[in-house]
Amino acid sequence: MIVKLLGTGDSPGTPILNCHCVTCEDARKRKRERKRFSILVKNGDATILIDTSPDLRRQLLDNSIEKVDAVIWTHSHFDHISGFGEFYRVQGNVIAYTTPSIHESVGKFMQFMEYRKREVEVFQDFSIHGIKFTLFPVNHPPVDAVGVKIEWNGFKIVISGDTNVEIGEKSLEEMENADLLIINAIAPSGKFRKHMNAREAMTLAERLKAKKVVLSHLGHFYPPHRIAVKNFPLGEDGQTFYFGEGKLDEYFGD
Ligand SMILES: [Zn+2]
Ligand SMILES: [Zn+2]
Ligand SMILES: [Zn+2]
């Protein structure tokens, strides 16, 4: 099974269209942008996306993904759902999984497009092509949001979703002892109502005893990637984790 970071940016992505800060200029110059948040989970023929970013068309083309079986939405914000429209007139039958309340708010956005809806409750596992998933509530006011736990062949991968650090105890239990924790950290420091900063994320990851931690949903508040990555385990677009034969391997780049 592979888990690939298709986009590690926050809602505007990096570079931001009209921003000329050092980080945005560096991303332009090196052509190393952070696209919006989507994660690919692939096992054999099964292709599953966690969130459908506004950059989805480019992400699918760049990764030669021609068919998607299922989508899991973590919440209804634009940067996590709006790429779903890329399936219009290209591919039907994509099953979209999330909680009833998140489906309700995504449905308002998706009025132009019917989709196959599968409602799942938090803390109740479900299986897609033999991979076990569990959604757990996180804290991303004012909207309902969930994180995703993935279990396959003895491995546990946890994706925090967009959240601040005030996560309920029951959800924290779901997040414990992950082989890989992909956790949101929009900035190196500072207080954010909807998100964690990198220090909060790293402290939480340590408490959760994650074996490997990758920060994602990253804003331009960090220094340019090659500098910031010396201090924090920042994810990058195209970073891929291979799970097999009882061990985890990692590759960088598209
Ligand atoms: Zn987001
Ligand atoms: Zn900027
Ligand atoms: Zn959000």
C-alpha cells in the first residue's frame, strides 16, 4: 500500500497568487509549489483519495491517476472538497464517504453535481477494498471536521485533518501509536483558532507516540522549504510512503 501527499499546502496554497514574500517567491523560483490538501491511498487496483483539493486535476495528471474508486472528506471547506467537480463528465461512480453532517454541508456546495453518497458515523470503522478506515471528530470551528485512521496489514496511519490542538480524549485514543502521523501545522508558531502550529503539533505527536510524523497543510508563514525543513519534519508534494513487508519506506519528489 502507498500513501502519497498530493498537496501539502493550506487553503490558498504556496505561492499565494498575489503574495511576494520570501517563501512565495522561493516557491515560484524553484517551481516547488504546495498544492492544496489531498492524500492518495493506493493498494493494488484500489485508489482512494482523502479530500479532493481544488488542484485535483493537476494532481491526478501528475500522478497518472485515471480512475478513483472512493473519496473520504474530512470537512466541507473549499480547499478540501472543491476538486470533486473534476470528475464531472470524466468519471462517475466515485463513492464519497463522510459523516452525515459533513455530507449535508458538502451537498450545498455540490448542487450542480450528483454524487454517490455513503454516510459513516465517527468511531465506526468501515472497509474500502480491504483497507480499514475510522473517522474521529477533531476541532476546527465553526465546522464539523474529522480525522482519518487507516489500518492495513498491521500498519496504522493517522491523518489529523484540519484541527486545533483541543482534540477530545476519545479521538486522541484513536490517534495513538501510529506508524505514520500526518498532522496539520499551518505555521511554525502563533495562535490559530482553527489550526495547530508546528510546536503544538510536534508536542501532540510525541504524546501520541507516533513513530513517524509529517507536518502538512502548511502556509507561507514558514521560511522557504529547504530552510524550514531543518527545524520541522515538513511534508512536501509528491512525498510517498510505502507500507509492505513489515516496514515503511519513504521517497521524495513527484
Ligand atoms: Zn484546509
Ligand atoms: Zn507569501
Ligand atoms: Zn478547513
